Amino acid sequence: MPIDTKAIEAAKEHFGKVLTQQLERVETLKKGQEWTDFSKINPIIVGIIGGDGIGPAIAAEAQRILEHLLKQQVDAGKVRFRTIEGLTIENRIAKMKAIPEDVLADIKKCHVTLKGPTETPEQGDGRPNIESANVSMRKELDLFANVRPVRIPQDGIDWTFFRENTEDLYALGSQGINVTPDVAIDFRLITTQGTERIVEAGFDFAKRNGKTKVTIITKANVVKTTDGKFLTIARNIAKRYPGIEMDAWYIDIMTAQLLNPLRRSEFQVMVLPNLYGDIITDEAGQIQGGVGTAGSANIGKQFSMFEAIHGSAPRMVREGRAQYADPSSIVRAGAMLLEHIGFSDLGMRVHKALDICGQYEKKIVMTGRSTGATGKDFGDYLMATVRDPRINERWDGYVKATTPKKS
Ligand code: IPM
Ligand code: MG
């Protein structure tokens, strides 16, 4: 067969459009933006988005804890909750939009949102090929830092992942091209501005929290241009943070090191491109006790969105187990939301309740099926713990009893 030059021309034209979009985007990024100062906002609007599958049920558990903790602020008019409807797979397919316009407009009326997982049709599953609502929201609201903490105090693990959230294979994930029936190409995007801001976010976090090491994770030995750029930029930025050591690892060996008890407690802050971050944070969540236990903050300068790190679990719903879905991940995200809008003490209370109920005391255990508790029962347990005036003493006691002594 002769080379299909027409197909090549069509692909080039498409590529040209993609490049134009991205060069324009970079110009916007160069302008920079100020961070929202929550101490100056009144009222702070907190949107609640149920999502699909197990989403509405687990989001409801997080919502009631937030509403309880913020009652005073709500009564004083400082915080307002707002329910956002319509971010469902049915409505998104009906409107053929990753996020229908009226829903996006509602989301933009909130300073922060707590979002249940949303379902994404997979290419070839018979449904229209709409983009993931998560990915779209991250791009639309420019939520560039996906912050995912994982802590297992008894194993000396205290990791915070800074996953870049708007670039890499995700940026153009629905704009790849089938050049011919035999050749498919996706595009991987790394920009200077996009890399600088995530690396700085990681180092700033390290500095604010007394961390001494930031680990940059790439595959720059193979993916030379884009990962090479990410790593080079990180090395330059690291020079501005004396007292914080930067080390660099490749993603493959890093996934192994997270399982290495001799090494893993050395890692503190990890900064990495989008897809590697997606994969390794599921692994890290599993090490902590399951992806259902880890929270995720999607931080932008203007807006932020907090969510579970897992999906909408259509399998659980199909098998009639939705009521057994663990709300811990989205509750953890709720704790991060509280911290982000300036209520660190309240956020800490939720983190402590999650540690006590999920890791230490475990009076109620979830198995994801009828052999364990329901999400509602676990939500009651968390709520009772959050309300306990002795929560700090309880938590301190467990931490003391289980933390290994440093020799
Ligand atoms: C996550 C999820 C999403 C992602 C999916 C649902 C698109 O896995 O938040 O990690 O890949 O980012
Ligand atoms: Mg993921």
C-alpha cells in the first residue's frame, strides 16, 4: 500500500490545532493569577456534588460531618452550602458534554466543591465518547495541583503526593488521532509554566510543613523530551529551597520502593506528572488500607475541588453493594477542604476521627459487602468520634502506642 499522504495531511492539520490551543493556554498561564484569600471571603460557598454510582451516598456522609462542624459558621453567615445537581452520567450523555454548561456555571459560583466520583464512558463501550467530568473540571477550573496525602504512622509513613493535574497525557486525552486504521497517536504535553507551578507547590508545602526532602518522579531516561523537561525544571527550582533536599526517581522503581519497608518511610513529598501520579497514588492508597481511605484535593489558585481518589464503583452498584461503599475517602477530602478554607482545627478533627475509626480502634469495619458495616453505619461512627470532646486524647493515645521508636 502506498503511504496515505492525505491521512498525514489531516493529522498535521489536527496537530496544528492542538498546538495553537496549547500555545494560547501557555500565554494565559504566563499571566499568573493570585491565590484566593479565604480570610477575605464572606460567605465562603461550599458546593456539594453527588456524582454517579456510589457517589451520592458517600458524599452525603461527608456532607453531614461538614455541616455539623461548620454549623456555627453557617449560622453566622460565613459559610454557605450549595447543592449542585446534574453532574450525572445520564445528564452528561443527554447534553453530550463532559460538564453541561449550566452545571459548570453553578460550580463556578462556589469557591470550593466536594465532589462524589463521576463515571466516564470508556472508548468502545457503546456509549458516547465524552471526556471524564473530573478531567474536564480540573482543566476548566485550572485545578493544577492534585494533592494526595497518605499516612500510616505505625509504619513511619507520611507521604504527600503533588500530582500535576492539567497536563501530560490527560491534557489531550480526548484529542488523539487515528491517523490511519492502523496508527493511533495520543499527545503528551509538558509545559514550563505547568511544571514550575506544581514543583513550586510541592517545595512550598515542604517548606511550610518542615519537610526535608522532595522527590521528583519521572521516566526521564526513556521519555526524554517531556519528562526531561519536568526534571530539569525541578532541579532548577530546587536550588531556591536551601535545606530541602531534592532527589529524583523513575516511576517504575518508585512503585517498587513504596512497598520496600527499608526505604519507604524516607519519602516525604513526591512531585510528578499527571499519569504517573494517577497510578502511584492508587498504589499508595492501597498501602494505607485501600483506595477508599485516601482523600484528594484538586487545588487551583481561584477554585478548588475535593474528592475521593477512587471511581464511582459501577461494579458495586451492579452487584447491589452500593450501601457498603466506604465514605472514608471523601470524608478525608472533606477534611482537606476544611483546612483549605481556613479551618485547620476542624479539618484536623476529621483526620483524627478517620485515623481512630479506620486505622486504630476499628470498632466498625467495612468490607465493601454485607460481611461488613454499611457506609451509613461507618458515617455514624465517624460522626460520634468527631463529636467526642476527648477525641484529641484518644488519638494521641493511639499514636503513642503504635509509633515505632526511632533508634
Ligand atoms: C483519579 C481518577 C481519575 C483520573 C479518573 C476518574 C478520570 O482515577 O482521580 O485518580 O484518572 O485522574
Ligand atoms: Mg486515579
